[in-house]
Amino acid sequence: MAALIDEVCWTQRSIRIYGREVLQPRLLCWVGDPEARYRYSGGDYEPEPWTPTLSGIRERIESVTGSRFNSVLCNRYRGGDDAMGWHSDDEPELGAQPVIASLSLGVTRAMKFRPRKGFVEGRTGELPLAHGDLLVMAGDTQHHYQHAIARSRRITTERINLTFRQVMSRT
Ligand SMILES: O=C(O)CCC(=O)C(=O)O
Ligand SMILES: [Mn+2]
């Protein structure tokens, strides 16, 4: 985690919500092979080059999952105020049934899940993601569910999450 904090070029991006520019409540960096361009939350991302630590982690995750990944979205939650809103990883560049491998480091945060259709308020699934946990989302997960990392008052320390993806080039 210390190596990632040091090596990765962390930036805070803004997104457009109802016509307003709002800073995203986390730091991020999009890293990948040169062809892995990606649209995410309204922004167009040119990938940064792989760092030694990220390359090593990619190799291990590819061997554990048996899937290939040409990019990784690095998210850094500085404390409990940093969060990620409800979404699915359903950008067209990822294909219909993407395999997304998500490695968590640092303080445990809860990932919430809810169905995209037929959601009943207050009924969300929750998966605590602890240091070293690898969550693999595949098949129809993005088609049927949204996920989010909620704010948490009690949390004061950092978490890094790396979501490895295979992005198809648009050429
Ligand atoms: O921080 C996490 O565990 C989730 C990150 C995420 O959903 C994403 O990058 O799309
Ligand atoms: Mn996601």
C-alpha cells in the first residue's frame, strides 16, 4: 500500500452532476496498456503507464483468476468521507459480461449491492472488503446489480482499491 501511495499519480477529478462540476470524493488514477482508453463518469481517460507494483499485482491476479486485464482503475479513499456512489461497471468498452477483479488494501470498507430492478428501499446486500480481499465480479453481475462504497463517520484511515478490467479498444 505504501508503494502504491508513492508510485501512483493520484488525482482528484471532477464530474458533471446536473450541469455542475463537482469534485469526486476520492483520489484516482487510470493505469493501463496504451490501447485501453476508457470513458468513466463522463470523463475520457488516457491510461497512465504501469508502475512496478501494479504490474506485479496484475500478474498475480491474472494467474489467480485465469483472466487477462489490460487496465486498472486505482481508487484511494483517504478516510470515511471519501466514497463512491451507486453504479454498475457497464461501460460499453467492457463488453456484455465483464470480469472485474477488485483488490482491496487498507481499512475495511463495506461494498453495498442492490438490484437494478425491483429494488426495495433499505434492502441492500453488504460485503465487507478487508485488506487483501479479492472480489471477482463476472457474468451478469453488472447487468443485474449496482454497487457503492458508502460514507462512514467512524472510519479515519485510508483504503486503496484496484479494479482490474479488460477494455476493448475503440480504434
Ligand atoms: O472501491 C471499491 O471497492 C469499488 C470501486 C468501484 O466500484 C469502481 O472502481 O468501479
Ligand atoms: Mn464499480
